[in-house]
Amino acid sequence: MIFKTELSRKVSINGILLFFLLGVSCQTAVSRGTDTIKLKDISQRKVRNYLVSKDIARMVDFSLIHSSWKKEFNKSDFNIQEKEFYLNYDFSLVWESYRHVNSIKMWTGKSVRFGVLLSKPSNTVVYEGTLPSPEIDTGQVYFLNLRLMKGFVNVPVAFEIINIDQAQQIIEFSYIDSNKSKGKQSIRFFDNGDGRTRIVHTSYFKSGSPLRDNLFYPWFHTKFIKEFHGNMRQLMNNAAVKENKTEIIE
């Protein structure tokens, strides 16, 4: 995979550790009453605590969850980070793979772990062991666990799929309102003209903390989206092997 980045600043591990130990809430939430979501079926403690502390665990109507990105927002008011990835597969195949992928495997890797999925349109819950796993769709809200510094620090994050444009080949998702960071991510697919597909992943974000937005978010975000697209590449490789196809070695 070819990966382009403009990041030049090196992040001190000690600084990262101090920032997240001080800045990430470690509050242990206690479940009150009857939870709509079966917390015991979610393996990540931080995700369980997040659901409880934000009163989502007891929510009976998931449509009450709102994305942080609004149509009237001006993109220039947000920090912007853009990365490019290249996959050695045909454009239409890549788009269809991202569009119809197993949504649990899509968001599971070494640094990112799937927690639970809430569907606003159907008002249903999808756990890690749910079969069959649904493909991505608008109105789905994903709760993930981000493993920082090899799991020494774990941070929950939640976002909603807000747009899947079949004509323009764009997938967009937005952090939900209760996230520390606000904004959206846009993934666009292009035919590179040489049998490869170019993927442009653009992030619009802000959290109110200059330190988080200018230093920590770009560094960690780059790591996570690199893993995300790496997951997709591996899933496509596995499918190609089953069909006796061979990927071009990068």
C-alpha cells in the first residue's frame, strides 16, 4: 500500500502518555435501571462505560443519537487532514468491497476494536458475535475502542454513517455529539487509470483543544485510518485468494 502524509512533527511518547492520562476520562460508570443494550456482550470496558455515562445504554429510541456534523457547517471552520491510499484492485471492485463489507471486520484491527453497532433506522443492536454481520448503511452508529500505546490507554469513540453516495462513490461518517472531537470523515474513491484505485480520506475535526487538534489528533488519526484501510486491503486479499486471484505486490 502506498501511503502519503505531510506530518513532520515527532510526538513524544511521554507527552502522549501525560496528555491522555490527564485528558481522557477514566470515570467508571455504574449502570442504573434496565439497560436496553446488553453490556455483558461488549468486551471493551471503556465502551461499556461510555454507553452508560452518556445514557445510551438505556436508550429505547436510537434516533435520539445525533451526529456532530450539520449540513450548515462551513468546512473552513474545521481542521482538515487528508491522506491518500492506493489499492491494486479495479475501481469498481474496491467500491463494492467497501460498500458491502462485513462491518464488524471492517472496524477491527490491532489498534481499533469493534464494540457495538446501533442501527437508527431499525432500532436494533449488533454485537461482535452477531451473524450475519450487516454491511455498512446510513444511520448506523458504531462504538469502537481505540488502543493507544499498545493498549496502555484505551479510548472509546463513536460515529454515525451519514452518507453513502453510490453515484459519486463517497462514504462519510460523523462523530456523534457526545464525542470530544466534532466533525466528519469523507472517503472518496477514484479510478487511477492503471488498474489501481486511489482512495482519498479527508477528515474535518475540532475539539476545542489546540493541543489535541494540532498535535495528538493528526498523529493518532493517521495511525488509525492507515490500519482501517489496511484491514480492507487484507479482506480483499483474502477474497482474491479464495477466487484464485493474485494481488499485485506493493
